[in-house]
Amino acid sequence: MKPFKFCISILVLQALFNISPTTNADPADCPGVFREYIGAEGKNVTFSDVPINPNIEFHFLFSFAIDYKNTTSPEPTNGDFLVYWDTDNLSPSQVSSIKAQYKNVKVGLSLGGDTVNGKNATFAPTSITSWVRNATYSITKIVKQYNLDAIDIDYEHFNADPDTFAECIGRLLYYLKQNNVVSYTSIAPYADDSVQVHYLALWRKYGHQIDYVNFQFYAYKKGTTITQFLQYFETQRYNYKGGKILVSFGTDNSGGLSPKHGFYDACSILRSQGKLHGIFIWSADDSMEDCFLYEKLSQDLLASAI
């Protein structure tokens, strides 16, 4: 049995953050997409735990599939991906169930992440050709097994130059989209030079294959102000010119602009400027502590009338 949590009324929070109640708008007419990473921390979170607003497009992203051997001392496998998310609570049958229950829900998988069993999940291809061959085979197998719709790239450690990363990931995305293996693709960079240089190389060559930029704004320092957040957003709009930059925060006590201290005000400003393409949260596992209050608020903001 899950421990009882005292949850503030969502109506109280909507009033507190000046968010209009949800309307019954057509999801196709609503601005942006809501995305949520799920399954990385083994906290037994399920799809049914997370509130889903039927009036927006909603993407779950499994965290993570990693090309490492699943052992006590994991080693890279040159593109042979294995599932590392919580498969007991996030199984193929549960994917089918949530997608049957909510027609607006899509489910994808994210590649890489920060660590695997305490070690860095490092991008370390033996060669471009062999990595792409192994990755396309193993990821296609996982996508079909779980009936997935999307792929997200979240490598944060690299043992390869930016051009190699760009070619490996770019060719993988091209194959998956051209062969209708997935419908949506995204990348998840953050403002660290050693990370950005890889993603910017990928964007320059294969940006046309990428639907969303899940930028990790929560990787900025704690105490970020609204003004700073909007400046950071403009910087990334310039870096990923023409891309759909999604704004974000973490429910794991990470940094950036907190939903308690102006995030939704910043979203309202961006939406008034036609720049709010969507919101994503890291992560559902951490959000259980607050009964998913910010998931509700974020989706209501996206679904509310302009």
C-alpha cells in the first residue's frame, strides 16, 4: 500500500498560480505537448498514478534504454540497447492499457541518461557503421515489443567526438522515422559546453529529423529568476534555431526556475509570444511525493484558453 499523502486541492493551486481551469478544447487546438519521464528510479510509479488531461497531447518517456550490459559492473555494448526502466510496473501490457484508455497518450523511450548502476552511461561507439546497425536493430525490437511511439536522446557523457555522435544519432533517427518505427523524436541537452557541443553538431546536420528539444532548464542553478529563465530560453532558441524548445523543471529538488517561484508566469509570457511549444517534467518517480500536483498544473496551463 502506498503511503497516504496530504494533497492540496488543485483548485486552490490553480488560483494560487493564476491558471485557468481546464476546458474541453480539442487537443489539436491546444498549444504545446506535455511530456513526462518515468521509470528511472524504481519507485513503483505506474501510468495510472499520473494525472492525464484528455485535452492535450501527452507523452510518457521511459527512462532509460541503455547500450550497456546489465551486470554489476556494466560495460558499453556498441549500440545493443537493453531496457533499464521499471519493467515490473511499466510493461508492454500496461502501455497498451494506458493508450487504449487515453487516445491522447503516446509512449516513448529515452536513450542514455546520466548513470547506469552507479557508472556514467557513456556514449562509446566502436564505429559509426556498427553502432548504427546494432542500435537500429535493438531499438526497433524494443519499440515493437512495447508498442512505442517516440524516441528521445539523453546521452550526457561522451567517449566520441561531436561529429561521430551526430552521425550515429542522426542516422539512427533518420532510419527510425523513415521506416515508421517511431513518429516522434527528441533530444534532451543542457547548458554544459561538453554536452552542448555534441547536440549542436547533431542539430546542424540532422535537426530536420528532430521534433522536440527537451531542454533541461532544471540543470541551471537553483534560484533562477523569471528574467534569467527567459534569457536562457532565448539563448537555446538561437542555438536550436527553428526547433520546438520545450520548457522544463524537475520535481527532484534540482535547479532552474521552480514551479513555486515563477515557472508558470514565465510560461504565460512565452505563450503570449507564441513560443510555448510544451512542458516536460523530470520525473514522475519524484512527483509521487507531491501527489503529481505540478503535472496537473502544467497540463491545465497548456489546455487553458489562450
